Amino acid sequence: MIDANNTDWAAVKVDYDNGKMSVAAVLDRHKITRSALEQVARQEGWRRRSATRAIGRSALISRLFRLLERQIAQFEKNAAETNMTEPGDKEVALLGNLTRNLEKLIDLDVREKGRASKKERRPDIDALRIKVAKRIEQLRKI
């Protein structure tokens, strides 16, 4: 790597901001170190790369569904370990909120993509609600 003082930081900023290159590729192209890039970016107030990266709705739906599954599994595990007879209000509220948020994201995704009408996708949402209700009922029986 060469001396960062001789670097064309305007060109580095263009490559960094456009997001077409990985940070490693920007470093390699301009022959600078990560610490030099981070220092200049911080001093000049560049927007962080991670803040500019958009998360796709489908990825967000998948993440939220996995979170819901993990929460249900954790509640089941805690119930079994503590011989809990009924889930607490916090647990039920959390599952309800996660389910509603997941449903809203799926609604947005369906509307944007125009894949199906509300009536056509309703059984999927209802099936998810039934699954969550069954798990909550199982927690109550433990």
C-alpha cells in the first residue's frame, strides 16, 4: 500500500459511495488501507456503507419469519425447563406483534408484486395464525 496522503480521496469517495465495488475492491484499487479509509470517511462525514444498503422486502420477510420461529422455540424451551403452565402476557404479546408485522410485510409484498389478491393469499396467513395459536396452546399445556 502506498502513502494515504498521496491518495485521490475524491475518487475513493466516488467508488465507495456508488456501491458497485466491495470495500476490499476500493482498497485494492486505490492502494489504501482500511484504517486510512475509515479515518478519512469519519473525518469527512461519509455515510457508512451499511447505512446505504437496502434490505429487500423478501429478505426481511424471511428474517422476520425465522425470528418468529426462534421465539416460539425459545418459549417452548423455557416452558419445558420451568414447568410453566401458561405463557406470560409478554410472550403472547410478542408473538402477536411479530405475527402482525409479518402479515403486514407479506401484504405489502403481495400488493407490490401483484402476485395474488387478498383472498388468494388469506389461507397462508390463516395457516400461520393457526400454527402460532397451536404452539401457544401447547405452551399452556406444559
